[in-house]
Amino acid sequence: MDKTKPNAFARMVNYFKDVKAEMKKVVWPTFAKVRQNTITVIVYVLIVGVVICGLDWLFTWLMSLMFNR
């Protein structure tokens, strides 16, 4: 049984053929969907930032009450 691998060039060619075949299967989002998802992510990041800022302010205020007495 001869189980030798194909040479490097043949493996590269096969790899790029497989990549091309897989790229044909990709369903690319529309510009409207990309814009909608981007806005959603920005809104969530801003909400999380405000929550973290609020918690930081709250904990700082509580610590100042505890240690400034």
C-alpha cells in the first residue's frame, strides 16, 4: 500500500479549489442588514458602557461613605 501524500503544489491547488467551492456557498449579508447589525452593536455597547459607568460611580460613592467617616 502506497500512502504517500501528494506534493506540496498539488496540496495547495486542492486547498484553493476547496476554498473557492466553499466561498460559492457563502450567503453574504445585504448592506441594510450590515448597517442594522452595526447600529445594534453600537447601541448595546453604549448601554453596557453606561451601566458600567453607573456601577463604578455607585461603588466609588459607597466606598467614600465607608472610609471617610
